[in-house]
Amino acid sequence: SITNSSYFYKPNESDEIKPHQDNAYFCLENGLNVLTYYVGVDTQNISNGTIYYWNGSHKLAELTHVPEGNLGASMCLPTQSIRKLKLFKPIYLHLKPGDVAIHNGLICHGTLPTKKGTKTEAFNFSIFSKGNIVNQDRFNEYSKLLSQYLISAKDRGLKV
């Protein structure tokens, strides 16, 4: 079943989407058994804010996340988790419109910032394997952290 979908629109000169694992949002018992399909709407490359992955980073299992980042991607890896990624090589994708990148819920990834005169748009959706259940305690903790993040974002003047 499809459990999540979103449309990314990163306009001219927008910030990066900080490194994260999708299971930080889903809180599934098994983050390997969920796939996210990332479909580029326009050309994406290293010069205009493409998505990137740390190849093999799913082997680290679920890492600690903190409520920071961007609206729509509110959880990210803190410095101590990012240090663990030094063991893996980052892969920066070059996508043409309609190209699809697929990753599981434990792959560490993010997007580069967009530069002047560029934008990055993509559609993504995630499918959980049958029988993969939400860890309710972790989901409740995530919900609490998300609420704190949204209050903080509002206090900083962002529309939420």
C-alpha cells in the first residue's frame, strides 16, 4: 500500500534538504522494508540541487535524528550521526525528467541547495511491505519532536 507521497518544489536559491533517513518519519519496525520512489520532474544534477545518497549507509541501521531542517523534511541527522557516514561514498544523481531513483527507509540521503536561476522539482511516494508495522512509541516521540519543530519554525516567522 502507498503510505506517503509528496511533491518537492525547491525554488531558485533554496536551501539543502539536510541528510536524513525516511524511516525517521515512518517509524516502521523494519526500515529496510519500505521503498521510496523519487521521480525527477525536471533535470537534476550537482549544479542545481540534486538528490544524493550515501551508498551502503543502510548498513548503519536507524540513526538518531533531530527536529531541524526544512519544512516538509523536518528531521535530519545530527553531527554525530553524519560523522558515521564518512565510511560511505556519497553518490550525486543526474536525473532527467521522469527518471526514478529508489531507496529504502534506512539509506541516508538529502539534496543539495539550488543555485540562482535553477529549481528542483520531484514527486515521491513510499510503499511499505505487507505486515510492516509502525512502532507506536517511536511514532509518538516523532510526533512530539515534529510539533516542537513546527512551533520553532513558526516562531522564526516561517509559514506552517
